[in-house]
Amino acid sequence: MWYMDTYLTLPLLFVGLLSTFLIIKQVVWVPFKLYFIAQHVKKIQFKSLGRWAVVTGATDGLGKEFARALANRGLDIVLISRSQEKLNAAKQEIIQDFQRTVKIIQADFMDTDIYDRIEKELSGMDIAVLVNNVGMAQTFSPFLGIPNIGKEAEELLNVNCVSVIRMTKLVLPRMVEKGKGVIVNISSCLSDINAENINVYPATKSFVSRFSKSLRKEQRSAGVTIQTLAPGMIRTKMLNSFLTPQPTESEIAQHRQFSVLPEAYVSYAINTIGWEDECDGHPKHFIIRLLLKLIL
């Protein structure tokens, strides 16, 4: 009967329209919002959230650029990293370029005994932003070919996962108490992409994304923004860890083609905070991630 065909067709039509709407939203509206509107309309005034920004892994790459960007927005900076020499250099750069107060804390995130000392150093500070950036790459190899996998896995978990939990626990209670603050957790585009020879590292970044989602749901009404950034390739020392031991010129050129400089990434990413719960942070990475999902 014709009306039976209609009853069957309408639900399928509704599903088709809904699917089309969701695809258009993710492929057109979200990137337009993040990489055009958000770049001109600042949703979060960082200086209104408190005095200090705390950045882990703050002497190189993304960490250093986030510290500089937040100093440029009027925050004083706490740099936490392993190398005392690099901490001193980064401190002087920020003071010279932005005339902000900078505190440095030397700590190796492979060691889990550092957090009591960090807590004492941060005691009494009005922290506006925490950037959980510190990260460690894995040996580029099939899983069974990784030497000393037990030691490497423990270090990866301590640096990439435990640091996020422990640093968040140090700053979140005060943010909730005052009803404002931002926590930025750095995940990776690899967190939901299957790739050979990179197996443990993506799993640690999947943890970061999942932890952030759960925490965000818990704190939704607390006034604290929990932002996840999942970048693609950034031209940092960590990127070199994912290259073969003796990369060819074509391999190096390919990585440069698909990667962005840390300062270019942060110039986009910092403006996306508060607009979407999780994003790539850079338009080039959005396009690459979309293509990878279609291919892999």
C-alpha cells in the first residue's frame, strides 16, 4: 500500500537529513567557527580568570609558545620543565619580551615524587590557566621490537598520563572554589587513528582525551573550562622521534609539508579555547585529520 511505503520512507528521510546536517556541521560550521570567527572574537579573557598561567614542558615547542602567548595576554607565568638551563633562558625571554613576572620550577615528570614540591611552589597562587603540555614520544617501532618496553612504557605513562592527573588535582580545587579557570590538555591526532609502529604513545593520548571528557562533564557547572587540543605534526624535537633513524630527504620534506611551526599552531589554538570542547587547534591539522579518517 502507498501509505506503508510512506511510513517506511519518512524515517529513512529523517535519518538522511540528520546525517547530512551533522556532516555539514563538523566539516563546514565547526572549522569556520574555530578558524575564522574564534580568531576575531575572543571568547575567554584570560586575565580575568586570575594572575598566573602554569605550563608544563615549557621550555620547548608548544609549551614555550603557550607560555609566551599567555604572557602576551597579560598573565604571569610559571614554567615547569626538566632543564634548569632552558628554564632560565625561557624566563629571561618572557621577561624581556612581555615584562611579566616568571617563576620557574625544575622538575622531571618521569619522576612521580615531584608533585609535593610542585604543590608547595604553587601554594597561594591565583592560577588562571593550566596547560598540561609535557609529553614524551615513544620508540618508532613495532611493539615487539621496542627494547626495554617495560621501562619505556612506565616513563610514557608518567609523563603523558600521570602528569595530567596530578597537575590537574593540584590546581582544579581552587579553580572550582572561585568558579573560573581554564585547563588545557594536549592530546594528539593519533589518539583515535590507527597507525603502525606508533602504538603506546597514541594510547597515552587517548587517555588524555578520555580523562578530559569525563572531567569536563563533572565540572560543567563549575565555571572551569576543560579544553582538549589534539594537534597533528608540530615541528618540534618530538616530531624527530617519529622519523626513521636515518630519514631520507623526501621523508623530511613530507613531514615539513604536513607539519606546522609551534608558534603558528599556538597562534590559532589559543583562540579556540572555550569554543569547542576538543579540536585540532589549527586549520591544516583539521584538514589532515579529516583526510586520515577517510583513508585509515
